Amino acid sequence: MEAKIKLVAIAKNEAAYLPQWIHHHFSIGFNEIEIFINDTTDNSLAICEKIKRNHPHLTIHIADQLRAESIEQNRSFQISAYNQSLHNPGGATHLMALDLDEYLIPKNLDDTLQDLLKRQTTPDCLSFLWYSDDFNHKDSFEHPIQSTNIIYRMDHVKTVSKISGKIHSCSHHNFIYKKKDEITNLLGGTIVRLDDNINTESNRSKLSKQQLNALSNNQTEPWFVLHCIYKSEKEYLASLCRGRGHNNDQRPLKVNRWGMAPYPFYKHDPIHWSPSPEQVERYQNDLSQFIQDNDLENELKEARHDILKKADNLDNLLMEKPSLKKQYKKIFTGTKHTLT
């Protein structure tokens, strides 16, 4: 039986990135995409409604009530949304959860997730290692896949799992299983079995340093997750304004960042990933056609303007409350707001 793979995400003010994110994940083989839009002031809903006209396998939830209920009950809204998707799978046989700044990437852009699952039919789940984008200067709204990509290995994974009675619930990076010792979890595209007693940590959500150091120094695995943490400086600064209310953190800024600087918890030399020019040209042309076919040009202009405005608003906030720079010094490292 052919796999039917569903992707679930939450989205708060992500309009500028929704078209490329949706296009990318349909293009690599996801059959369904389910997005829980919450606490949003931009034109995310308008963009999704336009895309849905041509892509009926995109499902959109206005999730403000679920978010409010989760906060009231001291539950993570993010996990609540994931679990709602898990327990209402429709016809899906597999589920994966990603953020809007995460892209599941086949190193060979002609590969598909369907092909990968056909090659590896036995495991209960496949995990994919995180890589970050480059923290050095980039143009605003640059697409994450270029002819030459400088990326950095990180230690977390994201996971696609068979939907079965073995799953208890979702977690942020993996799934919680009823009997962990009965689960076969491979590193996607490889034959490395992941096990907390051998080579991972935290319910198989992080690879141990020993396992990371055993991987190739100069190339990625066949499949990986590109975590676009930095983008351009303005986009990075705007992203801090989202906060982390979806996980019941009421601080005014997104504080689980470390600035435009190397990932501090696993330091690794940059890896250069270069798809063929023909693949990149075809991929970017397909995205342009997707934007045109769904009449998104003006919507994207509005959404990008909103991102730049948020970066300006942060500048104004820091002028009014300069103590925030000191209080959250780490997240401003490498930006114009770095404290010297």
C-alpha cells in the first residue's frame, strides 16, 4: 500500500513564508498539509485560502480557541495542535510535524518522500537531522534553496512516523510511543538505528555528540531538515517579535535564540550543499509558477512589508525599553543591537 503522508504545522504571522513552504512540501511528496493558524494579524488566511482553491489537500484551522484552551489548561498549544492532527488522521498513514522555518530536504532534489518510504518500509519512524542556514549576511526573503548553500549541522531531529496504535502522542521533535523498546527509528536515508541507550537523548529528539561526530564532516545525510533560523538580519529580528506564546511563554520576545551566531550547543564547520544548477532552476521556476497560478504576488508583497515593519517596530521598542537589550542580550548577538 502506498504511503499517504500528512504534514502538520502551527503558524503565527507566517504569511511571507507560507507559499514557498507549502509548495516545497507538496513538491517533495507530502499528500496532505494541515496548518493551525493562530494569534495572527497578517494575511496568512488570505494566502492559504487562495492556495486551497487549487490544492484541496491543504487544510486550514483557525486555532485561536484551541490556543486559548491550551494556555488556560497550561498545555502547549503546539502539542495540542499536533495531537489533534494525529488523532484525526483522515486517510493518512504517516505524520510529520514541522515549523514554518523548517524544510524537509532531499539532498537530491529529484528524490521524493514516497521513494524514501518505499526503500525503507520496516521502521516505525524516520528521523532527519537539523541543519541551520548561514548566520552571515543574506538578502531579505532569499529562497532557502540556492545553487550553493552554506549550512551548519545541529543536534536535533524531526521525525515522520507511521500512524499506529504504538503512538501515545506527539512531542515537539518526535513522537511519544507506548513501548519505546518496540520502536524501530532510523536516521532518514541511512541505516543508523536511533536509540536513547546508544546514540540519542531526550526521547530520540537529539543525537549524542558521539553519533554526530561519526557522521561525514563535509556532507549531509541523503535527507535532512533545513532550519532557517537566521534568514536576513531584518527577518531574524522580526522573528523575535513572535514570542513563544504557543508554548505558554509570555515573555515579549522569542528567547530560545542565540543571535546571528553559530549554534552554541554543537559547533561544526560549515557544509556546502550544491544541488545541480538544472535542479535549482527547475525548482525555483516551479515555485514562481505556483505563486503565479495562485495569484499570490500582491499578497506576498503585503506579507513581506509586514515582516519589515515588525523589524522596525522592534527597533522602536528597544529605543523605548533599552533594558530589554541587556535582559535578552544573547538573542541580539551578531545584530545591530549587539551590546558591546
